[in-house]
Amino acid sequence: MCQSRAVTETVLVLGGGGREHAIVRALARSRPAPRVVCAPGNAGMARDAETRAVDAVDAVAVVALARELDAALVVVGPEAPLVAGVADALREAGFATLGPGAGAARLEGSKAFAKDVMAAAGVPTAASRTVTSVADGLAAVDAFGLPVAVKADGLAAGKGVVVAHSRDEAEAALRASIEDRVFGEAGASVVVEEGLTGREVSLLALCSGRVVARFPAARDYKPVGDGNTGPNTGGMGSVSPVPDIPDALADELVDRVHRPVLAELARRGMDFRGVLYAGLMMTPDGARVIEFNVRFGDPETQVLLPRLEQDPLTLMRDAAEGRLADGPVRVNDGAAVAVVMAAHNYPGTPRTGDAIAGLDDAAAAGADVYHAGTRAADDGSIVTAGGRVLAVSARGDSIPDARSRAYAAARLIHFDGAHMRDDIAEGLDT
Ligand code: AMP
Ligand code: GLY
């Protein structure tokens, strides 16, 4: 069906982080540009779009908002609403929605389910056992040897994985999850997995049924400190392309990972319409899946969408409506690098309320400053309101070029307690 876009259409974007800000900015580049409304959004998104104080996981409220807006498309940013079935409720109410239903969202919401799908689909992943007692967990640790990954089965805001280098560390992680329930019910069952070594890569694809439109590879820098030291975070920076994952290899990985998973989901009666994100470890024995996400990555989206050379709204809508063309999406030949500026004490409980200066200077320097944890103070100034505060993203002809632009722009921004890694995309050449 070919629909006219003469009348301004409305897109509803659910979420309020840097990823969603990048989605909003990309949608604004579409022609004709849609009206974009975000729920709940953040202070940066409020500068580029309308925001509404609606909770993204509240399916009834989200459907009511989509009705009020007569939304032509709803883009679900985070995993929580997907796992909660918000995409199902929207589709049942007749709205084109980018994001899988709760059934397929279990690929991210349950590591045990993801393992089951991968086993059935023949997708390469680490050997694992799912356990519900510390004793069974320790038996699995002894069987796999060290290092070993101990993973809470359910959603744990990116904090549910411990890569243990000693039996004591593995035991502590098992006890914390199973006995102390530090992740609540999400950690009642635990996946114990053989430790893998290699470089990590994020391979995201828009998917619609069995059709796959992949993005170029991206890399996310998870530990808080330079040289990958310190605790894991949601992601301190990102880069695309990834020189060690050329396009031909990315195509091969999609054939070995995304396509079989979509086929297995289809066999189980699930029509996946959204983003399938494979987190891969490139081991000496080949690629292994370490996780699936069922949404755009954060901060990968902040480097992938700026490189897109197709109309973003058309692409997302085609995926939501089952018209997606198979094959890689078109991106520019250059590179993009994003540097995350985090709040004091992140990834521990972050301090909030610090005034942010220099946002306009960084934008004037040519960077895309995506807001993540920000809010407008009563006097209209922008203050910190979360752990990851901003992602400063820049494009360039090469990775070193994009990298120096991103850092130059980030250094124009100041807030008390701000910290960033200095080595995002360091040593990568294209
Ligand atoms: P996940 O939340 O599953 O992505 O895991 C968080 C991080 O833990 C990953 O980005 C990896 O760095 C690490 N990790 C996960 N699984 C393994 C594994 N089997 N072996 C080694 N490291 C892992
Ligand atoms: N960059 C990791 C994630 O989006 O989960």
C-alpha cells in the first residue's frame, strides 16, 4: 500500500535517553519531516520535539496517547516496554509499531529463552547451563572452568552479568543473584556460561518477519575507565564502522545469526518487527553470540543513525509495516564516534542537579549532542538527571577524524563531576 505523506504525520517515540534523542534527530531529517512526540523524553528531546509525561511501560496510557496523536508510527526505544507487551497493545489497537511483541522480546528479557532459541536455530553461542540453585551453579562453574560468566536470567538494567575469574567470585555472584535476590525475580534463575575471549561487536538490524536490513557494525565501550578498566556501564562511547568487521563479514554474521533466529521465531509463530541487536564476541574459534537486545543499542544508535543515508522515517515505517527491503541499509562512507559524558559517581548512584554549560558551543562545533540524563531546571537551564548525561557524537571522513571532532566538542561542555573515557575509538583506522 502506498500512502501519501502530504499531510504532516506524527511519530511517537517512547523513551527518554540518548538513543531516543538520536532517533528523534534522525526522524527530523526525513522528508517530509514528521511531527515527533516523545514520551517521556528529556530536556534535549524537548528542544527538538514535543514531550509528554507518559510512562512508556504503561500500555493503556501509551495507546491512549497514540490515539490522541493519530500516530502514523510508534518507535519503542527501550526494552522494558517491549518486554511488558506495549508493542502488542499498540498493534492490537491498529498502530504501526517498531518493536517486537512480548513473546519475541524475551530474546532480551530472558537469557534462558535466548539460549533455547539459539540452540534450536543452530546459532553459535557460549556453552551454558541455566540453574536455580547455588549448588547447581557451582557444578556448572566447575564444568566450564574459569573465567566463567554468571548472568541473571531476566532484565537487570545491564548489571546482571559478572565475568568471574575465580571460583569464589563466581560463587558470590550466584549467591547474590539466587539467595539474596539483588536483581529481584530477574535473578532467581541464572545462566552460567563458559568465558569467551575476543573483541566484541554490536551488529544491529532492522527486521520485519524474515527480512533483514542490517546496519554496519558498531562497537560499544562498556567499562567506565580507559583501557576497559573498572565496572561495566550502560556504555561510555561507541564507534562505527568497526575496521575488523568489514561489510562482507557483517553479511556473513547476519546469515549465521539474525536470519536463523528470525526463522526460529517465525516457526514459533512470532513475527519480529523491530531492531534485532546481536552482541557478538569474535573468538579465536569464530563469532559467538553473548547477548541479544530487541531494540536499538545505546550508545550505538548515536553513531549508526547519523551515518544513515536513507530516509529514516520510511525505513522504520517499512520495517513496522512489513515492507522492508532485504539487504544492508545505505550509510555514508565516513565514520562516527560518540563520547559519553557521565555524572559524578556513575556507574554507582549518580549525583544529579549539576548545571551543564557549553551545550550550544559543542553543537556549534558541528557535533550532535544527544541528551540522556538531563532535565530543565526551574530557571530553564539544563541540569544533570541521570548517570549517562550526554553522548557527544561527531561524523568525519575517517575514524580518527570523527574521534577528534567528538572530543573537541565534548571538551566544550562542563558540569561538576563530569567524566568521560579518553580512549573511545583510539587506535582504530579506516
Ligand atoms: P551482556 O549483558 O550479556 O552483554 O554482558 C555484559 C558484558 O559481559 C558483555 O559485554 C561482555 O563484555 C561480558 N560477557 C558476557 N558474556 C560473556 C562470556 N560468555 N564470556 C566473557 N565475557 C562475557
Ligand atoms: N550498548 C549496549 C546496549 O544498548 O544494551
